[in-house]
Amino acid sequence: MCLRERVYFPPRNMEFSLFRKIIDEARSSLEFAVPYGVGEPLLNPEIVDMIAYCRNSGIPTGISTNATLLSEKSSRRLIEAGLNYIVFAFDGARRETFEAYRKGADFDKVRSNIHTFLRVKKAMGSRIFCAVQMVALKENRTEGEALIRMWDLEGIDEVRIKKDEVHNEGCAIPGSTLDRPPMRHPCYHLWRGPMYIHYDGTTFPCCYTYPDEAIGNIKRSPLREIWNSGKIVRLRDAHIRGDLHEYRANPCSCMIDTTSGA
């Protein structure tokens, strides 16, 4: 379910100074921050500081974690820092399925880690929103109901089965419309976000356009300038016109039914 199966992402963390710059520039308009990229956020030794900085800036935060590194101490620190939303990625109701998809993870240990987080949440009187999420894949498609029963627990606010958006199992390829009809309207992400900012400051309209359609670098240009740059304005205009012939290598090319003129 992860783009890392096909695309190499350097094992790097964004410098805290760069993160602060982004939050400071976005403070007046940013609705929600997701302080991680295509990786496990708890591997970043400064993740708690990043969450706390967002809280102090009045910006809600959310993360998705595989929970392999989650402990009582880290659970308490995340909640104390002001984390608003957490997704526990748990891709299977059976040990065999879970461990096949979550390579190197132990089914019982990860389950216990999440239970620990829920106990800490209750003890601290926290209202953090907790979701358990399974990506529907070939080997776990029949386990949805069992997963829902497994996580029918106090402190879990939602259990959801998510569509496989990456298609690593051969269902489709990036940009393909084989398993879904094209959208007939411009992609709202280009106006609403979220923008995707790489660890080195390179900025993209969204995470799906990495690494092809960079629109600037936050180290060299103000965020507002990037948000209104010529590259993203042209991409927005292409979406409005329904003419994406210049973006054939971009995931955007499957977003609009250009044959209908919509």
C-alpha cells in the first residue's frame, strides 16, 4: 500500500528549523498539518517538538503510524504535545495477513502497543481522535468485518477500510483509469491542499505529484509565493479547461475526462 515499493525516498528527516519556517509562514491560513512524509513519523526524533510547535501556533496536527515504535512513554509525549488525530495502520485481522504486509512487524506486539496508547489516552482524559485503518489488498479483503470487531474498543473513534490508492498489487498503475472512471471536475487539492513539502524544502502541489511536478522550494521562496507560482497556476488552469495533455506523465492526467470536455 506504500509508494516506497516503487519509488526511492531518501531516509532523511526535515530539519526542525525548516519546519518552523513553514509553520510560521503558513500560520495565518493553514488549517491542518501532517508532519510526516512517506515514512514512519515516530522515527523522527523531533516529531514531538514539531507537533508541539504546531499546537503553540494554533494549528491542529495528525499522523499515521505503523505503531511498531509506539510505547507508553511515546504515547504520553504525543498526547502532551497536543496531537489531535492519529491513524494506526493495521493491515489485517489475522497474524499471517498482517505480518505479510507489515514486513518486520509483530502482530501481537503492535496490537499491544495500540492498546497501551488507548490506556494512556483514557488515563490522561484525552480527546485525541484515534482511527484504525486497513488498506484493502488482495490477501486481506475478506477481513474487514473481523478487523472492525477486533477494534471495537473504548478509545477507538473509527475503523476504516481504505481503497488501495497506490496499486502495488497489479490492480492498476499510476495514471491509469482502468479501475475507476476519470473525475469530471478539477482536483480541489490544487486550491485547498494539502501541499507536499519534501524534507529538503522542495514543494509539490500534492503528494501524488512527487517527484515530477515541483513548483518551488521553501528554502528559496516564501510559501505564499510558491502557492501562487506560475507552475501551479498553469496546472490549475489546465484542470479548469480539462486539457491535461501536457501532464501525461503526471497523476493529474487521469483526473479529468478530457474526451467529454468536462
